[in-house]
Amino acid sequence: MSKQSEISASDLFAAEAIRSPCVAICALDENDICVGCYRSGSEITDWFMADAQGKRDIIAAAARRRREAGSTGLS
């Protein structure tokens, strides 16, 4: 049985309950990082299929990038 088929309805609800970090300032910089939400291009596309833990990991990576960039606001 594949991992995808093992996902329960509660897992799907948990993943959907995590809000996207998108702030509607969508532009990738020269490093393929969004200047609005600080996700990488691949993280943005992976978001839609990520489970709850995957989404938390993406949010943590984006938050780390935002801190490293010295940003405290929306962009």
C-alpha cells in the first residue's frame, strides 16, 4: 500500500486547516524565493499536496528565511 493511500480523512483535514503563508505578493527572486512569503518555488508548488507535517516544515523554512533576510513584515 502506498503512503498516499494511507492518508486518513483526519490527516487531510489537518493539512487543509493549516493556512498558506501566501501574502499575495508573488514574485520569485534570483534565488527562487518568493519576496512575499519566503517560500521557494518548489515549496509553493508542493504546498497543495503536502500533508500537515510537510506544511509545517515549509512554514518553518520560510520563517527561517524571513528572519535571515531581516524581514518582520509581510515582505
